[in-house]
Amino acid sequence: MTDTADDTPEVWFTVNLQSAGNISRMHLYPRGTEATPEAGAYRRGERFKVTDLELALADGTTKEGAAFARICPDFQITQEGAAVTSKKLHDLLVQFDMGNNHLVECRFMDWERKVYRPERFWIISIAEQKAGLDLDAMPIGSPFEEGPNRTVLPSSNVLYPSPHNPEFYFYNVAMNNHNGGGLALKSHVTQGADLWRDPRTRDDIFYFSDRLKRAIDGAKLRLRMGPRFFPVVLT
């Protein structure tokens, strides 16, 4: 997409970084135990201590262990829900304003958890938040009823308020077919960090400055399921 004529910085969002397609065979272990840490902390963007954490392959085959350096993606999700970046992606991100986002290196062990491997990985927790959702500039649906097993939204091109929290809105995946559905943010979000969440939209929607989005596009990253970026309407 080209720059806008009035030089207003563009903002983008994606909804698929936390998708099942990015889940790998990697585990995040507290050191010295097989117990797994609470997954929701990473998904919610909470900061965490890394001194007792390390990464390891979940699959114990020698074949996968030997081939991992060749097939390893630059972004993946562990079995516990932690987002993991390669050195290549880490080195790209730290060139930008990360604000309160949390990038912490974890040591990486072999499939038997006996030897440390040379590959370097960082866990990223997207903790930066900017409240910018402009509800007056986009279509909003009526509160919906949640089913007994999962949330099912009508296939309409609108945001839906949560039936439990009127300050929180669900992004409807049907909006993907409408180039993001005109998700609108107030223009002040262009200030500060290049990667953030909005506290009023669900926790797997991430927002990117145009300059960070362009750098990711040009980096030729190895990804299982790359981010599908949609433009944000700035008001």
C-alpha cells in the first residue's frame, strides 16, 4: 500500500499471530522441572521473570533435532502459548520503539533436555497498550449470546460488544473478507511504540506502525503462518 497523500502515518493490525498454525513442537519449561508455566500470561501481554525458564523441543527424535536449525521459523508459539522470536526477528524488532513490550532471551535445549543448542530465541510478551478504539467511526453490533462451548459471532462485518464486559469488543473474523472491516483508531496511537494492543479489543489483535510493518514485509522471515495485515482507519 502506498503512503497517504497527507503524510498521516498508517497503522496496521493482524489477528492471526496467535493462531494454531503458528504452534510449534517447542515447550517452555521452568528450569529443573517438567511443569509448564501458566500460558495465559503471555497471551495477555504480562511481563514475567525469565531466569527460571528455558526452551526445548517437544519431539524427542534425533531427526527433528538435527534438522531444526534448517526448518526453524522466525516466529512460533510454544505449546504453552508463549510467542517466540528468532534472533533475526529479535534484531529487527529492537530497531524500533518497543515501549513496554517484553523481549527476553531463553536458552534452548536439545530434545533430551541435556545439552544447550546454539540457536538463540526470545520470548516476546506484547505488553504495550494504547487505548485508541474509535467506536463512533465504525459499525458496532448488538451484544451477542455466547454458546455453551465457544463464542460464535454472526457473520456480519461489525465489532461486537462482549455480553459480560461492555468496555470490551470482539473482532469478527468475517471482517477479514472486508479488508479488516474499517477498524478505526484515533490518530494519537501513531505516537510512541511501534507494536501494541488496544485494551478494548481481544488479546490476539496486535497493532503495528507502518514503518514496522514495512520492515517485516521486507525481512523475508521464515514463518509458519505469516501475519495478514489490515489497514487501520485513523480518525
